[in-house]
Amino acid sequence: AQSVTQPDIHITVSEGASLELRCNYSYGATPYLFWYVQSPGQGLQLLLKYFSGDTLVQGIKGFEAEFKRSQSSFNLRKPSVHWSDAAEYFCAVAGGNEKLTFGTGTRLTIIP
Amino acid sequence: DGGITQSPKYLFRKEGQNVTLSCEQNLNHDAMYWYRQDPGQGLRLIYYSQIVNDFQKGDIAEGYSVSREKKESFPLTVTSAQKNPTAFYLCASRPGGGLHEQFFGPGTRLTVL
């Protein structure tokens, strides 16, 4: 069975500082990996996805993620956060059955 | 505009009542999904459908039912058998075949009084 772990429940970052959100997955074959963002009371928006190829993936809003098979990780990064980045971030993995399994999320707070 | 709509945004029900949540998409997507979101638990899959007139149970299907009579519609009924139905419900869809992400609707918050 596939699973996702997001070890950080809540992260606080100063505006303009760099950000890294951790994601570890468990899946026996090649995983399909996603990062979604959710503002309070809203649906999820896709930030980026990894299916194959280049292990450094660029997404929207200046985010990027790196797939590291040896570490079973897919960490999300941003060089300089903006106050509008405050939200909840979800990592997800899909296997061959096309079902998504989500992590429990990381809530990001931005301080001025 | 193409997208996924969920209605209503807020829903209140009394204990013992069934309630149906609407999900409609005009993206011509083959697959549709229902998730439940609770604080600190991420999203959990309730039911999914990969084609009209067919659907499968997800991880937490007990107390829920669905139908898929039309490609664009995938309503979810929360029955009185669901012990703790208060939650945020999200509908999603994706194109069939190949590798694609899921697209999400804005959600419905259900509160049982």
C-alpha cells in the first residue's frame, strides 16, 4: 500500500526567507508525486507534479520540488516566501491504480 | 468557464437525516472522486468512479453512497449510518487514461446539529 508522511504539522517562516516542506512517500514502484496547496475553506490547487524525467520539478507561484528516489522524498522549496503563501500544503502519491494518497498536511504561517 | 462546482458551500443537518452533496464538472473528465477532510488527517478517499455507471469504494466508504448516471455528475449521499459526518467534503475529477493530476472543487462543509 502507498503512503505519504509529512513530518512537519506547522511551520512558521519570516516573509522573504526560504522555505522547505518535507514529504516522504512509500510505494513499491515508480511513484507519481504531487504537491497541492489549500487556503482556508477552499479546494486544493495543484502546485506541481512529478511523473518521470528530470527530478527537479518547477511549479506555479515560484515553487519547486526535487524527487530523490534514494531517500523516498519529494520536498517542496521556495527561495523567498510571500505573505500570500500562508496556507496548508499537501503532498500526495499516486500508484498505478490512479488513486491519490495524501499526507496529513503542513500548515505554513508567514510572519512579517 | 470550465471547472468543478460543489453545492451547497455550507450544509447543516440534524442527526438521523440523509443528505446529498452535489458535484458537477464541465471538464469532460472521465474519473471523479469524493474525499473527506478532517483537521490533522489530510484527505481520505470515500468513493471514486472511473466511468459512467461504475464506481468503487475508497478507504472510508461506510455510511456513504454515490451514483454516476451522467459523466458530469457524481453526487454523494451521507446517510444516517455515518457515525461522525461533520467534515469538509471535496470532490475532484481527472481525465481518463494517461498520467494526469486531479482537479478539485471548492468543497462543502457539512455540520450535523
